[in-house]
Amino acid sequence: MNSLPLKENLKKYLHIENCPIRNVVARFSGKWAILVLCVLSENETTRFNVIAKAIPDISPKVLTETLRNLEKDNLIKRELFAEIPPRVEYSLTDLGRSLMPNIENLLKWAVDNFDAITH
């Protein structure tokens, strides 16, 4: 079998450190991150327990990790209120809000094509 040379436009994926898929898209494309972003998009500010109720099959540990990763990537912000008991609220950053129209398009595509893909 002959191996065809890579097309020029595919060469951008060869260099791991410069690959946008590996270094940007992979950060929010996991099973839980998009769901968390959607919950936060639908609600201005949201507490941990509200997110957990909206996504009942995510464990508290995984939700915590997901929130930390999204915060580290500047897609969400975490605000701690000095109250007793302490109150923590999460919301989208400007960067996170700028991502949502793209995710909403993907979600629409997923809904429109769910049957074709799952059957």
C-alpha cells in the first residue's frame, strides 16, 4: 500500500505543541466540561450543588476537577463569598461566553443527528 504524502493543510497537526485540537479544543471537549459550560451558560451564576443537580450522573470529585480545569483555562470564574457557611458561585468568563455559540451549534447538530449516529 502506498502512503500518500500529507496535504499541506494537515501538516499543522504534526507539531504537538502547536496543534489547536490538542492544546485548546481538548480542554473543553470532554464528557463533562461541555455539560458544565451549558449549565453555566443558562444561569448567570451557579452554585456547586445546582450544577450537580443539573448533571446528576457526575460525581462530586469529577465535578470539582472539571470546574478547576475550566477555571484554570479561564473559561469560568469561581467566586468565594466570606460567609458562614462559605458560599461559592461559578459563572462563565468573557472567554467562556465567546465559546458558547460554537458549542450551541455543536449541540444543535448533535440533537439533529442523534438518531443517525446512535442507531
